[in-house]
Amino acid sequence: KKRIAVMTSGGDSPGMSGTVRAVVRQTIASGCMAFAVYEGYDGLVKGGDMIKEMGWEDVRGWLSEGGTLIGTARCAEFRERPGRLQAANNMIEKGIDALVICGGDGSLTGADKFRDEWPSLMEELVTKGLRSKEDVAPHMHLNIVGLVGSIDNDLSSTDATIGCYSSLTRICQSIDYIDATAFSHQRAFVVEVMGRHCGWLALMAGVSCGADFIFLPENPPTENWEEEMCTIVRRHRDMGKRKTIVIVAEGAHDRKLNHINPKMVKDLLSNKVGLDTRITTLGHVQRGGPPCAYDRMLSTLQGVEAVKAVLEATPETPSPVICIVENKIVRKDLIKAIQMTQQVAKDIEACDFDAAMKGRDAE
Ligand code: F6P
């Protein structure tokens, strides 16, 4: 029986637990054995009880749970070869040679490197006397399938990452709450949202909540942004608006990459526009909590597709990442998706914002 392990890695996101449920159950339904690696790459390096066989009942109710019930961690040891050798040894001990990883671009890059090195890791296990030739012979190829779990929606090649719509929903609910108190006191609020280097959450929250102004990393405001923002906010007030909402992505900066923080925006609204202004940093509230319906659907359909991809893979197939494009669940080349994502970060660093915006738009 083929043995397939599932792992969550990097920052948690709503829908990760549903992904584990889908992978475990599809694996069992396909006549294979399912395993879960607890605490991300850390669990892979530690082995033993951290790699557990999973039954159908073990994941009951996981679809609607937030975060990841098998845990996640940032693991320094896996970044070094001895850590990966240990991880490979632990997998061979359990007879596992297929790994479905749900995480962000960093976690998925690590996974593909592991697959690349796998044959040489097998050889090293034998030369070091840790495993016999017979032990490793049936497992000379490692199968990796990526699923993108992140609230940031920052991976190229997919329209939505698992968790981003739950986070967006939470941000919108929070801004609705803020709206009520802002309206009552005719106040301005500067709301900082997450997203690391990606402005998707800030942009979509701005559209969904009718914000007055937004700050995004990929499309920084004009050089004269202080004046521009104040003029727009004043105009909205002149039109009768009783509240002001400005959304700042945590990675926001000006066109010279100077960080734009909520305090700077607050001072402008207070001192230049004369508004009673408060700052709300939403923080991890936007990452926790139960997944929205979309993420339950996405995690289930993509988890099922990941197992199908494992079973159809050959040693020649490049590692796939499971994506959603125009409402279809599709497989894409994992490495190409990561390269495209990293190119956007490079374009931002080089202040080439037109290229960064095109990169975000690209499939
Ligand atoms: O990538 C997900 C994310 O929540 C980002 O939006 C944010 O920048 C980062 O993780 C926060 O990481 P941590 O929880 O380690 O502070």
C-alpha cells in the first residue's frame, strides 16, 4: 500500500485543517495509507510520534476548524542538509515517499529542494549505514505536491490561496465594527492589515468596505501622497461622510521604499485634516477563526486533487502545486509558480512597480 503524508508549514491559515482532512480521506479512499506530520518540518526532522498514521475518524470535524490542528513551525534544522537527512530517514522508517505540503512559498521551496536531493539522501543513508540498500530501494523517488495555504494570497499561478477569503471576511467584519463607532464620533480610523509583501488583503478590503484611501506595496501612492490623501479625505467629508477609513498594508511604502506606517497616516489626518483619528492594528485576529465557506470548498477540492496528483506522478513529472484558476482546480509547475512570486518581490525591491503589478496579474 502506498503511504502518503500530509504536513502544514509556515504561518497557519484558515482551511489548513480542512486540507489535512481532505488529503487523509482521499488517501484512504484511494486504498493508500495516510500519515500526518505534526508541527511542520520540525516533526519531519524529529520523526517518531510526530509522524502519525491517520484514520478516517481522526479528522472528523476538521473542515470547519481554524488554524492547523496538526501544528506548524518554522524549522532551522531542515534548512541544513543533516536535518533533511534525518527527515528522509524518518520517512523511510515509516515507508513514506509521498508528501503533500500545505504552506506558503518558503515552505514549498523547501519541499522541492528536498525532492531534488532525495536520491542523494538515500545514498547517504546507505553509505552511513543508517539504512540498508533493500530499505531504500523501493523509495528512490520522492513525490511532492504543494497546496498553497496563506492568508496573504501572494502566490502567482493561483487566483486564491487557502485562507485568504476567510481573512478578508474577518477584516471586513472588523471594519464594519469600526465603522459604527467611527460614524458615531465622526472619527477617522487607520486600519493596518496583514499581507507581508502583498497588498491583496488591503486592496480587497478597501474595495469591500468602501475605504477612503489604501496603501499597497505593489502600487505605492504618488510622491505627493500626503497632500493627495488629505485632499481626498477632505472631499469625502465635504460630501457629507461622517467617518473615514484608511487601510494600510503592513508592507506599505512610498515610491522610494520608505515604510509608510499607520502613525504617519494618523498624524496627517489629525494635524492636516483636523480629524479625531485612531489606529487599529488587526493583527492575528485576521488569521485565526473558522474558515469561510469558500475556504472549506477550496481546501476540500484541492486536497482531493493533491492526492490524485501524487498517484499519477512519475519520477519525470515536475512537482505540482494545486491552484484555482477561473474557478477550476488545476495543477501548475510548483517551481515556476515560486519563481514568478519571487520575481514580484524583486520588482518591488527594484522600485519597478509597473512590473510588480503585471506580475501580480499574471497567471
Ligand atoms: O504570511 C502570513 C502572515 O500572517 C503575514 O500576513 C504576516 O506578515 C506574517 O505572517 C506574520 O507572521 P508571524 O505570525 O510569524 O508574526
